[in-house]
Amino acid sequence: MNIEKEINEITGFKNLELLAKQVVEGFISGLHKSPFHGFSAEFAEHKIYNNGESTKHIDWKLFAKTDKLYTKRYEEETNLRCHLIVDNSSSMHYPKLKQFNINSLNKIGFSVLASAAIMNLMKRQRDAVGLSIYSDEYDFYASEKGSERHHQMLLQKLNEALLSSKEKTLTKTYEHLHLIAEKLKRRSLVFLFTDMFQSNAEAEKLFEALQHLKYNKHEVILFHTFDKKKEVDFDFSNRPKRFVDVETGEFVNLYADNIKEQYEKAVQDYFVELQLRCAQYRIKYVLTDINESFNKILTTYLVERQKFG
């Protein structure tokens, strides 16, 4: 047994499906305090069971309470299609983690669990979901389907994304978004999880690609995923540190306090620019701090689902 390999090996979520279910159930339990009071996460209503019908949808818990047979009458199948896009570039694996749980997440871990939670909600709503994952390459694509087998396969691919960190590789997000846009033939809700790290020269190309994603009347929601404490507030001790660009390997040695003010202003200016550009292209821009709960993600999904028609 290779002890060193065992110690350094990264493990994904032990049960991503169960964790996503717990996130969603916690979210749903709080819906009565929100505008979504009355939202049915599973079925529309009950109807009396008639002899000869399938027993598949009988509500046995209700039978135990009432001694009468009722079946769950589900909402009509919807045409909603959703495509999840996950940026799995080197920078998304910051901060470095060896184990993942709901209290220990980096940017890719948060994006994976958030995606799985959206999938859980879609499964309850009987909607179709597809998935794209990219790094320096277009790693994975699956078109929108609603089957259980498809759902399990996507969960597996999401969990694998945690284990596939590539160091010192440049990711050109705009190239992959163009490819994904070409594949999405039918109108869909498109959710993109990315930290929006790219060079200034590539910013214009990125927004051209996001515009391309809106082709065919897709609705695009950008979850700008970041670690507020480290990447926005620049919360580092004032000891000499080496800051390394995980995509290029370039580094700089400095005291955090010497550049903290300039850094914070540059980041805030960049975030404002992103918000303005997204508004210009009618892309919903959602600031997504990995240290917060998933409620903002799931609420955004419900709002966009209701608007999507």
C-alpha cells in the first residue's frame, strides 16, 4: 500500500445524492417564509384511488392516517429543460481540499453540490437536465433527459470533477461556451458556475460566448462563484507570502497589507463591470459566495423556472 498516495489522495463527497437531498429538504422546509409558499416540490394533489388503477402512486402514509386510498396526482409533464455548466478549471479548485462535506467546500465543491441540489429539485418537478463540464478541455457533455439512470450518471460525473484538478493549465471559458451553445438545440434554462477568472484580453470574447449561449432564446443564469473571505476581502495575515497563479504558475512575493486596499478596489470594480455587462446582455448575474448557504441558488432556480415559458 502506498501510504503517501493514500494521504494525498483527494476524496469526493461520500454520498452526493443524499447531501443534495438534505440541502433541498432544508430549503423547502423554509419556503413557507418566502414568496414560494404553496410550492409543491413533489406533486400537485391527491385523488381517490379507483380499482384497477396502478398502485404505483398510492400515498401509503396518507392511507395510514385516513384508512382511505389516495394516489398522488402529479403535475403535467413540463417541457422545461435545464443545462448545467460547471467550470472545472484549476482556479475552481481553490482553496485546496482533500475531503469534501457541507462544511468544507471550495469553489468546485460548492458548484458540484449546488448543481446536484438543482438536479434534485428538477427531479421532483419531473424536468429534464443536461450537464457540461470543462477545464482546459471540454471534459463532459450530456443532453437533457429526465430518467433516473441519467440522473445517477450526472451525479457520478459531478463527483468525478472534484478529483480531476489540473495544475498550471489555462482555461479559455469562451471556447467551451461556444461549443456548448452549438449543442443546445432546444430552448433551455442554462446555469453556469464559474469564477470568471480570465485575462482582460479575453473578457470581450467571454461575453460574446455568453451572447451565443442566449441564441435560440435560452435563458442564461451566471453564478459568479468565489471565496469572499480570501478572493474579495483579501483576508490574509500580514506575513510575507507567495501568491501563485494556479493556472500559469506565476507568483509574486509580498505582504498582504501592502496591496489590500488596491486589490479590494480592483476586485469591486471588476464585479461592477461584470454586473453591468450581464445586464446589457440580459444575463442574470448572481454573486455566489461559497461561504453562504445554497438558498440563493435554489431560490434563483425557482424564480427562473416560474418565469420560463
